[in-house]
Amino acid sequence: MQDRSLSRRSVLASATVVAAGATGLAGVAATPAAAHGRDKRLKKIIARMSVEAKVGQLFVPYFYGASATSPSQADQERNLRELGVRTVAELIARYHLGGVIYFSGWTNNIHDPRQVAELSNGVQRASLSLPTPIPSLISIDQEHGANVRVGSGATQLPGAMALGAGHSLSDARTAARISGTELAALGIHQNFAPVADVNVNPANPIINIRSFGADAREVGRMVAAQVTGYRRAAVVACAKHFPGHGDTGQDSHTELPVITHTREEWERIDAPPFQAAIAAGVDSIMTAHLQVPALDPSNDPATLSPTILQGVLRGELGFDGVIVTDALNMAGVRTKYGDDRVPVLALKAGADQLLFPPDIDVAYHGVLAAVRDGEITEERLDESVLRILRLKDKAGLLGGSPLTSPREVDRVVGSRQHRIAADRIAERTTTLLVNEGRTLPLRRGQRKLFVVGAGPAFPTDDTRSTVPELANAFDALGYDTGHLVTGRSPDAAAIDAAVAATRGRDAVVVTTDNVGPTSAQRTLVSRLLATGVPVVHLAVRNPYDIAHLDGVPASLASYCWTEVELRAAARVIAGRVAPRGTLPVPVQRADDPAEVLFPSGYGLSYGR
């Protein structure tokens, strides 16, 4: 639907930045002549931009509010306090921004699909009102699974490790295409996914189930499939976190991790998924805030390392797309330098997009001063702006109006076809690890169930949590299901209540979330086993939980706890579908991590 409030000047101005000869993300690659023609036109746009406007194109900050021009009073006050303006429209005008990023929850950007689409349109109106009107590249972290921003109303899809358990390139590609199609309908054209990290450390606190698995080749195949899926939806994919965040026991949000891989290990473990992404035509790659001494002994994080970004990523791997920094508010990149220097050093290292600076005014003026002082040449600045404009052109933002329509939102987002596909994909990921005495599937006479255990809230809706939602999934299948949330650290009273509630039940389904050697969840499971009621264990986050649980007659892994994974797990437990997933990571013994309890590729099905 055409937005008639846009002035004729804005529409015409938008049309002036059309790059002839380039194809969209869903099309075939442009010929050298076409690419040259596109760049020639884009360079003419850059020549008309002020230095201030060029610097602004690099930044992708956060903001508060569900509206571009009229957020709530509370959001206006938070914007004023942290960003110096009341609205994102004012933020775009002040800093000539090239893009913004949406979050759910804390920034209050996302309520429902219609609202998100209107927010996107408001952002674009503000961008088209700039002296050089260039549409915004609106970004989001919509990985699915544990890391998802648009929840209610949109299709929820299995996350990376679940897709890894399904081992289907077709499913991975379809999931990305569905996700990208819905994001594009919402006016969002850059998704910071897929995760290309290889999770070889079960204790990894930040990647873990966000990774497709522990096998570099398999992860690479899944990453490439998702890049293709996003391209078909005309959404910019972003492989992350280069040069690899899969073998760390630290969280770069709070400290600076060190990857101790040798160069040979990095080439064998970490590099292949990024090489696969580049071969598949990925248009952006995100940096990691971590040290890799084998690649750069300077002790700078990779985000600030010319050796890693220019020498390895651009030079050795041949990537010429947009390099995006991970969020610049993270402690991992702020340990050595001030917030005015970090974005400057990231640009000098080879980055193009500067994501989520902790103080946009300090960061913007830090880069502007570096350009004016000659520390960063305008030629270097133009290189990054050109790459960013190429992305916008490929995403279809530079041809005509970049606005989306309510009709498209209603037609695409959360469509019945998408939801059915998501359910079928999820059913192919649920993994059965233990099934002693054919405990599963549940027998015809086992109609009275009890669901108990850890109940993490949904990633985008803390009013909904695992245990009651799983109980609802069983009820929808015709069971009589009670439930009790005991949490990740159940006390004695909660455990006693759970045991008492099993009386008269035909089976108990107990959910666990990150079980450790001293976890009270182990006591809960042990007490439930002692009741004599058949116990089915479901690890709703990490598949590693089973290593800490002795004597469980049936155990499954769902790799996440959102509604699509829970519905699939319930259908598998009930026998409506057979389990088909196999482990994409090995599970080591709890008492001897050098020994493997269940190898990668392990998974049972009914009848064997």
C-alpha cells in the first residue's frame, strides 16, 4: 500500500538512489558490467553526501519506543536520557543514520506485527526526510530458538541446534526463507543470523544451542543453506561471530574471551562455516569481541584487529561484503579503549557497520573527528558507505518507496502455511536419547499426565513459560494434564509438592534446564523416579543435561523451549510422530568428560 503522506519530493528523492543493473538478493549475481554500473551510480550518491551524512551511514544504534514519532512518555524520557533525543525520527535526523536495530522487551520496539510494520515505515519516513534521502537498513537478531525478537503473531521456528539435529538442508533453507519473508513484510531487511560458530565447548555460556552443532563441515552446510534462504526472501543475512565464538567458556558481553586454538585448529574448526557462508554469497559478516592469539598476538579483540578483519577475512577468505561489529556496548570490546576510540579502531581494522554503540553521540563524534583529523581518510570512509549502499540496493530499498503495507503483513506474517511448515520442521528435530523398556511412545491407556520441572519463560513473552505450555500441548492432543513449575533450583518443599502431585498419574514428564553436577534438578528427577510412576525427561535447552541424570527410562532433547519445539516434543512423546532428530553435538560423561556418553549423530526412533 502506497503511503500517501510521503511528499512527492521524498518519493522522487528515493528514486534517485536506484542503482541500475544490480539484481536483488533473490536474483542471480550481477555481471561485472552491471556491478560496475551499479557502483558508478552509488558513488554519485556518495559524492553528494556531506562527511556528517557519510559517518551517519555507518551507525546502527538502538532506541526506545514502538513508534518512530510518538512513543510513550516513558520511552521518550529514556530516549532523552540515553540518546539526547525524544524519538528515533529525531535520532535519525541528528546523526544521519544508515540504520537502526530493533529489540523486544527492554527497548519496547516490538508489540505485534502491524505495529512493527508501522514503526518501520516511520523510520523510513524519517530517513527519506534527510538532506540526502537514503532509506534505512533496519536490523534485528531473529535467530529463532532461544534468540528471537518478534514473537507474538509471527511464525516461531526451530533454532540452530534444533535444525542441526534435523540435518536437513532443505529445512534449514526453508526456515530462513520463512523468517526472511516475514521480516521483509515487517520492513526489516537485515537479520543478524545465521550463527556460524562451531560449538565444541559444552560449557559455552553464550553460543551453545545458538550453534548448529560441533562438526565444522555440517555447521558450514547449514549456514550456507540459511544464507540461501534469506537471499530468496531479499533479506541480508549475517554470518556471525568471526573468527569463531564456539570454543569459549566466557561471555563476551561481560568479559574478553581468549580462543586458544592453534592456527591449524582454527582452520579446521572455526573457519569452514565462514568459508561456506562466503561461497554461498553472504552479504554481511559480524565480528566477535574475543582474542585469537594464533591469528593476531596483539591482544586486541578481533573487532579491532586489522590482521584478522583485513588480513584474514578480506585477504585470505576473500570477503568483500559488509563487516558488522558485534554490539559495541559489550565489555569484550571496551576493555582497553574508550567509547570514542572503539568505533574509530573498528573502522581502521576494516569494519563497515558500527552496531549498538553505548553512547551514539560519543561514538559518532569520535569517528567524525577521526575523519576530519585525517586519521581515517575520506576515501576509507567512502569504501564502507559504498558497501552499505550496495546492501540497501540488493535488499530492494533503493528502488521506489521502501515502505511496507498492512495488507502484506496480514498476508505473510504468521500465515497458516508458515506455521504448518514450522511444526513439520520441528518434528524432524526432536531427539530421543533414552527409551528403556519402550517407555515411549505413551500407551493408549496413559491419559493422565503430569508435567513438572524447570519452566523458563519464552524468549519474547515472559508471561508464558515451558511447563504450562507443554501441558497445554498435551491437552490439545487429548490428554488430562496437570502441571507444576519447580524452577531451575527447586527447594525441598517444591520437590515434595511435585512428588505428591504425581499420585494417580499415568506418567510424568519432567523438564530440565542446564543441569549441572550440583543441580537440585537432579534431586527432583531422582525423587520422581522413586515414585514408580513412568518418568519421561525432556531437556528443554541443552542436550547435555542427560549426562547428569541417572536411571531415567526415557529422555529427549528439544534444543529450545518455545512453542514450536514444545508442540513437537509433545507429539513425539504421544507417538503422533516418530522421533527423527540425532545429536549435532557429542554428550560427554559427567564423571569423565574425556568419555563420550552419546556421540554426534546418535538418536533413537520407535521400533528400534
